[in-house]
Amino acid sequence: TLLVLKQLLAPAKKHAASPSLPWPRGLPLIGNLHQLGALPQDSLAVLATRHAAPLMLLRLGSVPTLVVSSPDAARALFQHNDRALSGRPALYAAVRLSYGLQNISFAPTEGTFWRAARRACLSELLGAPRVRGFRNAREDAAAALVAAVADASGAGAPVDLSELLIATSNRIVTRVAFGGRDDGGLEASAVLKETQSLLGAFWVADYVPWLGWIDVLRGLRGRLERNFHQLDAFYERVIDSHLNKRTSSSTGEEEEDLVDVLLRLHADPAQGGTFGSRDRIKGILTDMFIAGTDTSAATVEWTMTELVNHPDVLAKAQHEVRSVVGDGSDMVREPDLRGLEYLKLVIKESMRLHPPVPLLVPRETIEPCTVQGCEVPAGTRVLVNAKAIGAHPGAWGPDAALFVPERHSEVDAGKDFRPWVDDSFALVPFGIGRRSCPGVHFATAVVELVLANLLFSFDWSAPLGEAVDTDEVNGLTVHRKNPLVLLAKRRYVPASK
Ligand code: HEM
């Protein structure tokens, strides 16, 4: 027994097939799974530091997994292997909810579908002109948020900002996707909440496929089937109502919503059948909802957390927004955002310390590749620890753990403000390379406008003047564990209309 125990507890060992990549020893059957705590991004960062292994191979269940934990390691791996790293593992819930991998997030890169769908998505759904076209949706939602905060804080009561931010994000994505018509948005948000929870859940089948029956016993598969059918019924109704609208009343002048765009592409022979089935339209709608709502809300939630804990930064950002917008205006509008350079640095710093998707979306090698002289076989799962990368002292200095937006101004000085294009691989909240987030324009527009309005309209503080905790809870997106409850003092009374 002692011998077995000694072997199990032995430190990192070089794996025979990959001599120079450390492979911390795991347990029979589960491999290194037991070393992932409630917050895998933190456990993996500790493991990488303990074994001095910014690139390390683990076995999670039966799945060989390469974990990337520093900017240099990310560069070494991705710079020459972007194609090889462009696969996604076929995770159990993702396969079902994407109609058999027929969406952008989970489709394989091989074949033509993913490439064509992503290209069309970038030009038609999420590109800068389309995002600009949704300005009204964002400004209306920001105004509604300010009104809701004013309402909730009327008698000096603390406000649950977390709840209001999720509602704001939902409101924007629902309006953008369905055009604000009542297609059962409220019912949909309950269904989509369950979808998010299922996609973020731990599925035994994803780590030890032959033990997948345990997910049946845990009731997960039943929940997945129910959720899939509810979501599907909802999408069918939305698509039908859009088709009816087109044939009955369309003047061709209304702003297209995302369902309109998808239906247009569906009917367009030039698309070569990329959007040829309803399942693909529904799969892509799930992309927009799942990737687009929680992430933006979490970004604003974490930024407000850090701002309240750093009153000097809060004051500086607030001063900027109030001077750029001026007293004559009742709210921040989109053209004002161009002048808010400091706010952009604040958001960047917040996403460095709190990337909403800290391990990105898992990748899988579609062919063997080489890093630091070692071969990574095809079919290896790859986790990029964006949180560990963002906190890496080698890249960010000894004060890497501190919230200091000014650290970005040197890097950004004198160049066009393109916050997420960075050759250093030191800041990767939107991912890396060909599978990086295509929603970055969409997300940035939402986050900047919502934050700017919160700062413009209210003075913020923590109840009793205490620091706000930064505890995280894991899921598809990492949120605060406890709701962000703050005091909001109305600073500005809007001019009567
Ligand atoms: C602050 C907000 C957001 C963050 C932090 C975020 C982050 C990410 C990350 C980390 C990935 C995986 C990248 C990789 O594998 O390298 C991703 C992929 C993706 N995101 Fe976002 N995202 C955000 C907002 C959005 C929005 C608003 C949309 C659309 C409305 C969107 C759509 C997508 C899609 C479709 C993919 C899959 C891309 C592919 O596999 O080719 N995201 N996002």
C-alpha cells in the first residue's frame, strides 16, 4: 500500500511520449480530475506554478489535456499551430444543444460549414456596421437600466446590480435577435438560463465516456432533453412568426433583426446551403444567446466590483465620463464613447483580472502539432487559462494582482485603440486565433455603454463602506458568487422630455 501511495503522490513526471512536457501524476480512472477544485482555473494555475509548468499535460478522466498558463506558453503553442488547435471537443450537452454541432461555437473546423458560417456571421451578424445598426437597442436598454437603478435605490436602499445587469443583457440580445416583438422573451430567458446551466455543468461523459450512464442517474440527461425541446419549440415559434411577418407586412424598411438576417441567408443561393436547414439557424441563435448575454453582464459586474473597491479609479473614470458628456445631456449616447479613453483602460484591466470565460472554450487538436520540440497528438483537449495568463507576473510585473488601469496606457499610447489585438498573448479574454470570439464588437459596444451610463448617472459605494468581496462562482461564465449589492446615489436628474 505504501508503495502505491508513494507512486500516486509522486511529483510531476515526464510523459514517455512527450519527454519535455510535465505531466503531474494522476489517479487511476479519474487521472487528474480530483485536482480540479470548484474553480478549475485557479486549481490549474496553482498546479502549473507548483510544477513550474506553463505548458502541462494532464489526464482529465481518460482525456489527455494540454493546459496553457502563461503568455509565452500561449505564444509558443499558437503562433505556429493555429490550425491544428482549431478543433472543439464534442462535449455531450454541446452536441445536443447545437443540433449536432451545427453552430459556430461547436462545429468542427474541417469541412465547409464552420468557415462559411463564421465568415457570414462576421460580415452579416456581428460585424461593425451591423453592431452600429443596433445602437437604439443598446441605448434604450441602458436608459431602462438607469431608470431601474433609480427606482430601486429611491429611498437609499441597496440595489442588486447583478440581477439588473443580466436583465439588461437579455433585453439587448432579445431585441437584437427578435426585433423587440413579444415572441415570449420572458419564457425564453428562463429556458436559456437552464441551457447555460446545462452547458456549464460537469458531465461525466465528457471525461470518462463509458461512465456516461452516471449522468442519466444524476438526472442531467433528462434535464437536457427537456431543455432541448423547450428551446426548439421557442425557436420554431420565432422563426414562423418572422416568416409570417415577411409575407404579410414587410415594407423592407425596418431594421433587420438577427432572425431576419438568418432567414435571408437561408433563402440566398449564394450561401451554398450553409444556412440551408432550420437546425443551423436555430444552432446559430443558440450561439448568440449563450455567448452573448451572460458574458457582457459578467464583464460589467466585475468592473463595477473593482471600481467600488478602488474609489480613486472610480472617481477618475466618473470625472472623464461626466466631462465628456456634459451636463446638458440626460444620458451617455454612443458617439460619446469615443472620448472615454480611461474607461476603455478600466474595462481592459477588469477583463485581465476577471476574464468572464477564464478557460476560454475548450479546444481540441485536429492534427498532431509540435510545441517546444514535443509532439502533441491529434485529439488532445486544450485549455487556455486566460485568467492565469492575465495575472502572470512575468508579463504584468510584481503588481500583477492589483487593479491598475493605467498599466495599459503605455502599451496603447499612440496607436489606434484596438484593445484586443495584441501580439504578446498576455491578454486573451476573447480567445486566440481563428476560433477567437467573433462577438467582440458587439460585446464592447454593450459593456462600454452600460458602464458609462452607470457612472454618469450615479455615485456608487458599498453598503457600510466595506470592500466588496471578489468571490467567484463557476459556470459557463464566471460570475460573482454573491450578488453585487451597492448603494447608488442619483447624481443627475434627466431633463424632462
Ligand atoms: C464580454 C463578452 C464576451 C466574452 C468575454 C467572450 C469570450 C469568448 C471566448 C473566450 C470564446 C472562445 C474563444 C477561443 O476559443 O479562442 C468565444 C467564442 C465565441 N463567442 Fe464570445 N465572448 C463575449 C461576447 C460574445 C458575444 C456578444 C457574442 C455574440 C453575440 C459572442 C459569440 C461568440 C461565438 C459565436 C463564439 C465561437 C467562435 C468559434 O468557435 O468560432 N461572444 N467568446
